[in-house]
Amino acid sequence: MSNDPNVQKIFEYALNQERTGMSFFQNSIDRMGVGAAVTALRKLVEEEKKHILFIESILRDISQGNEINLTIAEDPDLAPKDYFDARARSEFLEQCVQGSMVPDVTVFNTAWLIEKDLSDFYSAMAEKTQGAASSALTMLSKWEKEHEKFFRHYRDKLSEVYAQMPWGG
């Protein structure tokens, strides 16, 4: 049975962090005018919603004194997706150059930090727990690591683009 109060606290904290991240992505959609970036963030919001449902399911199991059921994690929709296809990637960077979308760099940098923090947290907590809790945290860490890679890539690309811009003309 999963009745360790520390495990419950870990997942309660995780739930709060997932909600905070999702809220940041939703608010960023409103501030960004680039279609491809908005599309990617919308896909990420949908994934974060699924992570929230996964964690809520775990907390429900814990509160009922049941073993953590990981069958929901077998849903292929839970795993990270490719947020940009090849065409959207090039369009996104091109739109950023044409529109001088400096806020996009900030959004992608902040999103990268959020996802990196979550990935690191899940990984560290997986090492401190056992059984299904550890497995669930490992899965969450891997999913967030994919988000982290996505944002790091575009943060780096956008920073590179802006570093090359002829500012002040």
C-alpha cells in the first residue's frame, strides 16, 4: 500500500508544479503572436493536462490506501510528441527573425527552466522512493526531459538569431 506521507507530499508538490507550468504556457500563448510557437505551446498544455490527470490518479490511489496504478501511464497519448514538424520549425524561426520576437526568447527560456526544474525534481525523488512511486516519478522525469530538450533547442536557436541581428541599423 502507498500510504507513506512523504510520497503523498512529493506528488502533491508535483501536481502544484505541473499546474503552475501549464498556467505559464497558457498565459504565454496569449502573449505570443507567432502561429507555430502558439501551436507548440497548445500541444504542451494538452500534455501537461495529461500529466496532471496522471498525478491526480496517483494521489487518489494514495489517499485510498491503494497501490499506485501505473496503467494510465501506458496510454500513448501521455508520452511527449513532436511539437513542430520540419516545416513549422523553419517557419517559426523565420517568423521570429522577421518579427523580432524578443519576448519569445524569454518565454522559451522560462519554459526551459520550468521543465528542467521538474525533470530534475522527478529524477531526484525517483531515487528517494521505491516501487510504483519511483516508476511513476521516473516516467514523469523522462516526459519532462523531452519538454526540456524542446525548449532548450528553441531557446538556443532564438538566442542565436537575436545575437546575429543588426540592432540599431
